[in-house]
Amino acid sequence: MATYRICVRGRIASSRIDLFEGMSIHPELHEEGPTITTLEGELLDQAALAGVLNTLYTMQLPVLSVECLSVRPAQSRHA
């Protein structure tokens, strides 16, 4: 698991929030220029990250940055 911060140009409609794996979504309105939206939260694995990025691509929201804030080691399934 890892915590990510993803910034995109544009706004995400509240009806689409459920597509983002439980990440929190924070739009930042700017007087001059486009809205920048920040998504932040914990994702299970790289496949979940790819899913979020693919959803943003499908929504035609340009990705400005992807930052890994922290990584939590995977728990062993062996008992």
C-alpha cells in the first residue's frame, strides 16, 4: 500500500467521486487559469494507481503530477 497525491487540471464532478478508490478530492479554484484538483489517498497497489490514472485519462483531465507520499510494506500472508 502507498499514499499518493495526484494533481490534475480541471474539476471532477461530485457524481464521479466513487471512481477514485476512496481518495479525497480537493478542487482549488484560481481567479486566473484553470481549476487544479488534488486527489490524495491510499491505494492498494500499482494496479489501483493505474486504474485511477486511466480514469483521469478517460475523463480527459490532464495529469500535472503524481507523488508517492508514503509506502507501507505489504503484510505477509504466511502465518
